[in-house]
Amino acid sequence: MQETTNRSALDRIMAMVSEQEADTLGTGEEAYTIERGKPGAPDDSLEAQARRATHHLQRIAQADNLRTLRDKGLRETIAYAQGMIAQAERELQDSEYQFLQDTRPDRYLLADWYATARQFNEPSRPRAKTLDLGAGQLREHRKTTPARVVLINEQEAAAAFPEYVEHRPKLRWGDLQKALQIAPDGSVIAPSGEVLPRSMVSSLPRHSEDVLEAVVNGHKIDLKGGTDNGSDGADDGPGGEPGPESEPRDDDAEGADVFGDL
């Protein structure tokens, strides 16, 4: 009976880990567990179990510290990028003005030359509408701009003409969610009594589950969360724990025992 219980518990654990981790942990009687340690040197003493459990909590704490640093760096990168985007948008708005400033003397000189140079004003030689030059063309034509109204104060205009103000609706889902009811058959009932279509909203049944958490660095880590589909990362397994008197070692080195002295 005890063997059956241990095997079913082990099967549940193995279902939580990825194939890569399963290869590292082993299977069946050859599997590493916190209770008995490595198959080659089993030790189920309470001291050894506590040491191994502490080791894995330390690994979670180290990963949490790494995540905190990584997230901090990413947030700083996002803030920097947002600042650069805002700066680029301001510079884009100033780009046309800067262009006009940079080309002001050139535009003035070309316009003056085309308007006053003798060869362009001889009665016997009508001025050409287009003058081809190496870097481009000078073209003269009539441009008509229709009369138009210019907006000076948008807020004042919006207050005077509310019918022309665009209002973008936003669903207050939090308030609506509180007003809806769930029928015994799982359908969702509106305050008016109408049964809402499932294409609009659906309901989730009430349920409870046992949650096992590790609390490290003030953070709650769900020990079962994110393990159903295996690990997408490059973690190489439970890692190794240096012995009490041994020097720290690189567990990622080729040929290293990922369980260390556990």
C-alpha cells in the first residue's frame, strides 16, 4: 500500500516536469527525490531532506533574484525607449521647421536668380516653365489654395459644438460584471433577466484547488504553476548543492553532476 502511494505521488511529480527535467531526475526507483536523495547514495534522514529542500528553495530564490534584475532592466529599457520615441516625435514635429531653416538661403537665392537673371527675362526668349539642372529642376506654375477655416482653440470649439466631439465608448467591465448573475445551468443573466448569448459572455464554475507556494524574497512562488506543459527555458535541472565544506562550482560545466552532493 505504501509503495503504491509513493509511486502515485511520484507519477504526479513527474507529470509536472518537462521531458528534459524528467531525463535529469530519472524515473521510477532510479528517480531523485528530496525524500531519499540520489539513487546511488540514498539518505532519507530528516537533516538530509531539509538540506535538499533548502537547496531547491535557494535555487528558486536565486531565479527570483535573476528575474527581478531582468525585469528591472527591461522596464528601464522600455522607459528609455519610450523617452526616445517621445523625443523622436518632438523632433519629427520640428523636422519641417528645421528643413525650412536649413534651406532658407538656398531657396532665397534660387528664387531671386530665377526671377531676376537676365536670361530669364529677355522678351525674345520666353521663360521656360521647367528648368532642368543637375541636382533637380526649377518649375514655375500657378498654385491655387482654396479658402479654409483654421482652428485656433480646440477646447473652445469643442465646448461650442459638442455634437462634433468624438466620444469613444469604453466598457466598464468591472461594474457590469458585478451586475450579472450566473444561473444554475451556467448561463449568464443580465439585470433585465435576459439570458446573454455565450458568444458575448460565459461563466466559469466555482472551484477550489490546493495551492503549494514557496515564499522567497517576499514573493509567493506557485510550485505547481507553469509546469503543466514543461519548461520553455534552458534550465538544466535541479542543479547541484555544494557540500558544507566544499568550494562553489559551476554546475553548467561539461560533465558536472547536476545534483552535486545531494
